[in-house]
Amino acid sequence: MTKTLTALLVALSLPGVASAHAILIDSTPAIRASIPAGHEAVTLKFNSRIDRERSRLTLIGPDKSETRLPVGPNGPPDVMTTSSDLAPGAYTVRWQVLAVDGHITRGDVPFTVVAP
């Protein structure tokens, strides 16, 4: 089992594996964070440059409704920003990005909004 684990770790650390897709490395709010209700800035940072014009953010609300969020046009080439007014409940920011290498990646940032 140790040889298998070592082989897996080596394979995952190869430079070609990580460079194929934009991977989320940081977010505000953080994954599974609890934040106070109100106007919230959302920032997603990736490990590579992204094409903002062809990427998108969707807010999934406590009632499972989906709202497309505008992506801020400015900032570092590896960051997407937006903001929204949030009432208490469980939310998810669903992201889909096009990396400059042409690969699309997707993911979710779930978080909870609590009464202030």
C-alpha cells in the first residue's frame, strides 16, 4: 500500500497534471464559512489566468433558486470578483471558468449566511 500511495503522490505532483486546468486555491467567503447577512463581496482566486468574459458565477440560494452574478471586469488575471446582498440561509457560489489554456473547470463554494 505504501508504494501505491507514493506513486499516487508522485503522479499528482507532476507539473503537467496541475497546469491543465484552473484550480480554485482561495475564496471569500471561504468554503463552508459562516458570514453575516448583508452585502457580501465574493472573490475566487485560481492557480492560473482565466478568461473572465467566458467564465461565469451563479448564486444558488436557500430556496435553490439560481441567479447569474456579474463577473467584475478588472483585477488580477487569476481572480474573479462579484458581490451580492444576502439574507440568512445556505448558499452556494457555482463557478465555471475557462483557463487561458482552453480547459473549462467547474466547482462550488458552499457557505452559510447568518443573522447579524
